[in-house]
Amino acid sequence: MSTPRPNPALIETGLLLGNGFVQGKGESFTLTDPCTEEHVATIHSATAEDVEEAVKIATEAQKAYYALGPEQWASKLHRLADLIDEHAKELAELDAVCQGRPLVVAADIGLASKTMRISASLAITHHGQTSQQMPDSLSFTLREPYGVCAAICPWNVPMTLAASKVGPALATGNAIILKTSERAPLSNTFFGKLALEAGFPAGVLQV
């Protein structure tokens, strides 16, 4: 059973910083299909300087994103879920070629879109608590975002695991920087592109 070849136009070999892809300043490495040992792409890795730039961009982007509020966060997450569903075949092909597994096995992309929808629902329903246990007093919790989150994604189910980190972070007003696995980075970089298409401000999700 052969591994499907993804559309070359979908393969991004750089870093998603801000609103576009740039070539990483680090060393390059070859990505091969483990099934056929064929060359897939040459990937340029990030340096500490690249990471610092990503953090600066994310810090500013998070402020504007947080100001949008939970309803807008949820709306954009639902749009991102729709885009994941629309591009499920392409995302599965990108995972399959990195992992050398049949496309039918790589077709777990639906879990990623479900995670986006669950996160969207939590954005508008997960509130703080209040208490009046003591006379003449009111206690309450105020939920605030961390700001900028970092997420490390393994190679085995990259889209599903990336979604499990990205969805909750975006649903609570954070920006997030996703570090992909060098063995399976392609679906995650395409994921970042879809987030921009879904209307998330540039820099809120970087890869």
C-alpha cells in the first residue's frame, strides 16, 4: 500500500512568523518518506534568534487578540474547524508522507476539528466563580490569559496533538508558538496557514 504524495504547493519549508513564511536561520535537514525513502522537502530549522522574534511578535499580537473577547475567539475557532474539515484530505496526506503510513490511518484529522469546536464552546461558557460565604463580602475569580504559550508537538499524530494545545490556548485569549516535530512538520505549518485564513490576527499562532 503506497503513501499518497501531497500537492507540492502545500509543502511549506520555512517558519510561520507573523503573517507569512520566512526561511529559518538554522541548519537545514532533509525530510524523507519513511515508506519509500523518497525526498519530500528540505526544511530550514529555527535559531534562538528566530524564536526571540516569534515571541516579540506574539506578545504584541496577543494584546490585540485578547481585546477581541470570547465571542470573537469562538467565532474564529469555529471557522478554523470548518477549514480543517475542508482540507482534511490534504492534511492527512501531509501527515502520511512524513510518517510513511497509509492515508486511511492518517485520517484522524477530524479529531483536530472537533477539538477546535469544543474549545470554541468553552471560550463562551467557561467563566469565573463568585461566592458570598462571608457576610458583607463578595469573592470572585477573574480568569486572565497567560499571554504567550509555547507548545511542543510530537511526530506520531501531529495534527491531533497540535490541536489539543492550540485550541485551548486560543479559546482563552492567548497567543501560541508551535514547535513542530522535525520528523512530521508539514501538517502543522499548513495548520498555521489555515489559522490566518480563519481570521486570527497575524502572530497569534506561529509555527
